[in-house]
Amino acid sequence: MSEKPGHLRPGGRFATTRWSLVLAAGDSKSPRWREALETLCQAYWPAVYAYVRRRGHDAVEAQDLTQGFFTQLLEKHYLKDARRERGKFRSFLLTAVKNYLTNEWDRARAQKRGGENVPLSLDFDIVENQYNLEPADQETPDKIFEKRWALTLLERIMNRLREELQASGNRERAERLLPFLTEDKADLPYKQVGQELGMSESAVKVAIHRMRKRYGALLRAEIGDLVDRPDEVDQEIRYLFAVLGPRVP
């Protein structure tokens, strides 16, 4: 598979709710089975990898275990057991990872690395570098799992926003202005950025405001796919940013 972690196709996300996606991934007879599997795995494998690393496994072991976990999850059709009424899908997945590490470590060690038939490409180098930026002694494995899930979700939204902006015909402007959404640019005047892009200072402010508004709309749409009712969206967004702390806008 050629898609990168967090990738969403131009023009829109997977055209279904997250739970119907889970149901499709759990039904090998569904015409959307493989696409659903790939979408779910790409959304959640970085969190699984970070959890395994924080449980004390080194990078090589964590790669083997992450591959082995998703192989077992798919081959044994465990996704059929995921149900909306049992709680959030990421909670189901975290419990499954814990059970896997308890019951399958010896088997996973005996498997030849790279021999698994997992239907996705995992860029371990990127996620390992991200993991190494986490505080070494302040986060539990469960918290690391939640944080990596949240960061992957926000990366997915940022990628979609970037695709939308680039599709409008100005790649340079998109790449120059997007950092204002996630980084502290208070020391970089809008006027200077405008001069570099051939825009007025007020036009830069308007463009950034529109980007932030669109980012918020994409976030609400993504979160809306994770909850049962519209009135839970704000609660889930508050939880997401509580997990991440002050590191994001």
C-alpha cells in the first residue's frame, strides 16, 4: 500500500462513520473490507506502536509486536467483536493490544520479522522519532496510546487541509501559511510573510483566519465520526486537547 500514515484522499475522508468503518473491516465479505482495514490500521497503528514501546520493548521488538498484533487482529477477525455499545473503538483496540502482549509475546518473538502478511505499510522510522520526543518518565503506556492517537488524528486533518489548499492552485502559499496553525509564529510579522508571498498584511491575516476556521470544521467532522451523538463532539474535542496538553493550538 502506498499511502502514508494519516493520509486522506483529496476531496474527502472515507465516506462513512467510524463505526460503520469498523463493521466493514470486521466483515471480509464486505466490498469495502480492504479499504476499511487499511483506513483503520493507518489511523491507529502509531498509537499501538507507541504503547508497545512504553511497555518496555525496544524499537525492533515493538515493530515485530505491532506487525504481529495487526496480523492477528485481521487473520482472526477480532474486529467482529467490536461493538459501539461497548465503548469507543480505541478503548477496544487498547484492550486488544494488552491481551496480545500478555498472551502472544513468546509466539511473536518466534516469528520471522517481515514475514507477516499485513495489508499496510508501516513507516516505523517516523513514529519511532516521534516516540523519542515524548518525556521518558512522565507518561504511562495508556496515556502514550491516547496521545499518539490524538496526534495522528490531528496530522490526518492537517494533511487534508494541506491537500485542499494545494488543490486551490497555490502550493507555496499553503506551505508558508500552514505552520501558523500549529507553531508559535508571534515573532514573524504577517507583513514579512505577505511580502514573501506577494500579499498584503491584511490578506495574510484573512487567509490564516480562514485556514483556522476550516481546520476547526475538519476537526469537528472527524470527531463526529467517532461519537454516537452530535452533542458528544465538544466533549470529545475537549478530551483530545486535554490529552495533548498545551503543545497544540
